[in-house]
Amino acid sequence: MRDAIPEAPATQPRRPAWRRWRRSGVVAAVLLAALAVAYHQLAARDRQHARFYQAGQSINGFLGEYCAALEAARQSGRVDPLLAFYHPAYHAPGRGREVWGESRRLAGAEVYPRRRSGTADAGLDELRRELSTYVGELAAIDRTSCKIDLIEALEPGASARLTVKRIVAGSDHRGRRLEDRLFSRWQLVAGADAAGWRIAADRLVEGVRVAAPAASLVAVDPRRLGIDYAHQRNPHVDMKAHRRELKFGVIQHAAGGVAVADYDGDGRPDLLFLDGRRSRLYRNLGPAGGLPRFADVTRDAGLDGIDRAHVGLFADFDNDGDRDLFVGRYLAPNQYWQNAGDGTFTEIGADLGLDLAVPTTAATLLDFDRDGDLDLYLAVNGNAFEAFPRLPFFAQNGEPNRLLRNDGDRFTDVTRASGTGDTGWGLATASGDYDGDGWPDLAVANDFGKKCLYRNNRDGTFTDVAKEAGVLDFGPGMGVAFGDYDGDGWADLYTANVNSNQRWFGEDETVAQYLRNVLRTRYALADAGEYWRVYRLIGSRWWQLGKQIGEGNSLFHNNGDGTFTEQRDSHAERAGWGWGVAFFDLDNDADVDLYAANGWISNTPGTDL
Amino acid sequence: MADGRGVGVGDLDGDGRLDLVVANNNAPPSIYVNRLPPAGWVRLELLGRRSNRDAVGARVRLTIAGRTMTRWVEAGSGYAAQSAFPLHFGLGAARRLERLEIAWPSGLVEGLEGDALAARLSLGRAWRLEEGSLTPRDRRLAAVPASPAAGGGGH
């Protein structure tokens, strides 16, 4: 027989009701007090943030005017309008003089470092001479951009210490194209007028001038090449027409795909532009008069009327010797256009199971199962009519990306089985064999989310190894490309992130404000799990996220052991707001160069980009 | 500067220098014609037999002057963009290809080096290479020149 069941303890006598109420009352009072304090704290932090934000805005305004004054000074040949931005008591101890260092040649261009010479103090007189010299070097200014890089210290309404980035593009008196990028640390003090600022001291951090012969990469009016095309946005996501329904109007700015591919097999690359209203195909007719020539063959090719399109890819999906076309559309059935072999196309997406109507934004091709035909991977955004990205740096409420396996007469959705259905707001994807095992892997850049690096497990499944590989990169990703930039045989990874080049947007103050705002929404609890995932991914560095988000483009060097190291010193990082990116050898010097949609950066052996 | 989105790369005018097409949002595209000083180049378009016909995923290693360049055939990268399929190799001042190795998606790895390579591939033009055509058994098929139109800068 088992042990006797122990006797149940005698029930405690119930405490009198008033004692229980008193206890609850105390708890409630303490809670109320805590809430009041918390609310007060939140409100105080809100005000503090508002001051920070307003100060940042006013400094940016000041910088904008500084840029305009630079142009005015160049035109008039007098630097007084520029000097007005400096405090009458301007004094920069140990500043030295800014000079151009010795140039080095790079891809047909001269690159001059901006250096500090000497350690003498500088006052307004020294500054006047230096600015006169600088402005005197410029024959024309085409474009300027003066922005906050990082606010290091701020006393709103009184003073600020920050790094600023100035970009000046124009030409010199020898007719060379110039682009100057100057990073300086400025000490600002509030001016006599309430809103204004004055520069009390400054010091160069680093700078570079690229001077290229006028004829290098020449922008040609597309109409001269026979291309009478201008991208039009998808009317279905037009903010004006859908102000009420559309929760995420930014999507209308995202479109703008292009395919450079020889669709008719004549050896010349043709051009397809993907469009919100009417995509266009231009056939390359061969050069004439020193320029490429194109003709609009959209109608002849049977491709008229492709709207809501984001991405188009030509490839021989059915291995019959000609290139077919896949078109990824935004919340409209994706299309598969079969090439009849004579340069005309017929749409049979529904027959092949490709007519998925999801917010497709980008796509890449790969033969992930190595069965000899091309499979398709789609980067899928969120549905702008139903959702907006929660957690800007870790949004997981987009629609899943898709992996579609080519089975000959059908494409089978193997997203779930393969584990590639990331639900970030996908904007870009690329395929490459980062680990050199012969099996293609996948990289995904999400707007409002982390990157994914899917390692091909060689059995039809993938594993997201972004964390282990060191490429998490929470920045708002907009472009991704593989390429071996340093010639070691391994595929490096470049990601373009939105970055207004203003890291201050991501400073602690701003991130803290964001978190406070989130706490006030009904999503705070719903997203708690996601915060936990963020924490697990990056641990206690979470508070640095803001800076990371704001830092912009990232170049990850492949270490050859399955991991990457971010190239922090590379100028690529500085390239700013980037969408498309491409690795290619621009100058035929045998190194791949890197082009981000906002400018190209050359690469030379033995140096960083 | 326009609002750049997709970036596509290809030799639009066939002069051996890669040109750029940038699709802009809500605006005409930007097209940049490459007028940098000419330098040596060679371009390879791969045709899969057992591999997918466009050879997407193939890895090509080309050695010149003791340096090895690695490129991959890809379709779709960057931002909603596709660049021309042929792999473009700038050669700088080098005048001789030393070694070519192609790892096809099918698993076949084949190559040529030294005089055999120099005899097959002359510089400054585009070549179509079919899978298996570099293996000794089948060498007579090696390095079929692309159609005259594709030769581009070969004139």
C-alpha cells in the first residue's frame, strides 16, 4: 500500500475584508504614483527629444544656407557671404590650414586627399584666405549637399558640436569634373538672431577630391539614343487617389526596375524598363555615330500593357535556346512571357503557376537544386493597403518572400519547405555562392528589417545564417549584390541602405523617442516577441541600432570561412542613399568597381575602395 | 541628381567598355556611356548544356599577369535590376590570358591555360563558350566566336 495521503493543512482563517482592501489600495496608490512619475518622465523626455529634433532641423537649415552661400561666393568671387556664417569671434585652436595632398591616379581620375597642414590656430583672417583659395579653384558648381553627419553634443538654443558632410560637385578651371567630399567637425553657437547659428570653430576630419576628365562616364540624354521613356508610377498605389486606403504610401517611390539583356540573341544588350503603367522594351540596333541606338519594340514583341511592374528578368527558363521574361508586379499577378524564338512573347504565367499576386518588388534567378533549370526567388514587400512596417529596423509583418522551383511544366512554391519565406519588407535580393560549395545561396535586403543570408543546405532547404556570418545589418536595405571586390576568389557582399547621410536621425535620442512612441501604441505588446528576437540577435548592443541604421551602405568582406567582416573604413560606406548597386569593371583595369545608384566608386589594387 | 533605383550594366555600344543604365523613379532613365581610356578586355558568354542554358551560377576564374579574377554569372541583383549576361573582364595592360577555369552549375569544372588558351581566345572581343567545349575530348568546339554583331569592339 502506498503512503497515506498527507492530511490537507487546515484552511487559514480569511483576513478581514478591510485589511485586504487596504492592501489593494496601497498597491493601487503605489502603481498610480509610479505611472504618474513615468508619465512625467516620458513627457519630459518627449520635450527633450523635441528640442533635440528641432535643433537638428535648424542646424540642417543652416547647413543648407551655407551651401547656397558657397555657390554665391563662387559666382561673385567674394567670400564675405560665406564668412557671415562664422562667428565674429571665430577661433579654431590648433586647426592648421586645409590643403590638397598629393594626388594618386585612379581609374582615369585624380584623387586628392584633403589634409590639415600645420597646427597653428586660425582666426577669421586665415579662414578668409583658405575659403578664397577653395572657392577660386571652382569654375562651376553643379550640385552641393551640406548635411549633419553626427551631432556629438547639443545644448539647444546655445551650442552644438557636430560633424558635417559637405559634397560639392562641379568643375575646375581646367575643365575637369570635380567632386569634393569633406567631413569636418564644427562647433556652433547660437547667433544673435534667435533661430540662427554661427560657426565658432572648425576642424577637418577627412576629405577627398576626385577630379576626372570631362569625358569619362558621360550622361547621354536617352532621347538621343532612341529611348523616349520616363518611368511612371503605379496609379494603384498613387497617394493622391488612395489617401485613405493606403497605409504605406512610400511604396510608390520604390519602383524603377531595369533589365539589360540580349532578348533576341543578336549579341547586343537590349533594355527593358519596368513601369507602373506601361513597361517598355527597347531593342539595341547597334551603334551609330559613336552612340548606341535603340528602338521601342514593346508592341512588336507583344509586351504592351505591362503595368504595376517592379522587376523583369530575362532568362531561358525552359532551356529551349531563347530568353523568356519573368515580370514581378506589385499586388497584381506576376507574369511569365514565353519567347516564341522570334523575339515575340506570350504570357502563360497562370499555366505555370507563376501568377502570384503579392507585393513583389525584386527577384533573382538561381538553380538552387542544381537540376539544370532556373528557379525563381522573389523578394516580397508588405501590402501597403493593409499594413505598414512595424518596427522600422526589424519589421516582420511583410508578406513572405517566395522560392518557386522550376519543375519543367510548373513552378512549385517551395517557400515553406525550403525555409526561405522571410517576412521582412523585402526590397532586394541576389543569389551567389558565398561559401564556395557550388550551391547557390541567397541574400535578401529588407526595407525596415534585417538582412538575410540563406545558406543552401544542398537538400532543398536553406538556413538563415546572417547572424553567424556577420551580415545582419539592420539598416533599411534597398539593394544587395555579390562580387569579389578584392580579387581573393570569394564573393563579397555589398548592401545599399537608405541613408540620408545624417546619422543623427539614428542617435540615441531619436531611437529612445521611437521606443517611447511604440510603447504608447497598441503594438507594444504585439511586438514584444519581435523585440525579444532583436535582443537575441544582437544582445545588449541594441541601443546602438539607431547609429547602425543610419550608417548607410555596407561592404562585407568574405573571410573565406563562412563569415564576413564589414569594411568600416571603406569609402563605400559613405556613399549615401543607395538603391541599386552593381559590381563590375568600369575601367577595364581588372578590378571590379562598385556602382551605387548615387555615384560610382572606383577600386584599385591594394587599397580600400 | 535623379532618384536612382535599379542599376543595369552592359556594353550598349559594343566598344568594350561597360555602360550604365540607371532606372529612375517617376523620371526618364539615366544612361551613362563609358568614355574612359580604352584598355584590354575580353567577354565570355556561357551556354549551359547540362547546366541551365544561361549558366546562371557558373563561376569563372581568369588569370592574367599572375592575378586571378573571379566572376559569377547572375540574373537579378542590386535593386530590381538585371545586368547583361556575358562576363566582362577588364585586362588593364595585360596582353595575354594565362588561365581560364569555368565551374559550371552542373558540377563540371573545365579550363584551358597557356598557349592553348591564347590560341582559342583573342582579346578585345566577345566569345560564346558552350559547356563541355573546353574539355580535351571535345576541344574542337572550344571558343566559338560570338556572332559578328556581338564582337562589338572587335572591329
